[in-house]
Amino acid sequence: MNLISAHKRSIEREKRKLRVNEYGLLWIQFFRGAIVALIIERIIFH
């Protein structure tokens, strides 16, 4: 199985599951990353 094709299939599956387009999926991932960054920042610096 090619890694790139597996990645593309997982992205398509996630878009169908969340019922969003690529732009919406990018925003969701941005906010997930921001939340993870805030959690890690709190753990390290507090």
C-alpha cells in the first residue's frame, strides 16, 4: 500500500465523516493544533 494513497483516503474519510470540505477541515485541524499547543504550554510552563 502506498503511503500517499493511504493518506489521501484517510483525508477523504475524515471529510465525509465530519461533512465538511477541505477548507473546513483545515480550520478544524488548525483549532485542534492550537488546543494541543495550549495544553502542552500549560504542562511545561505551569
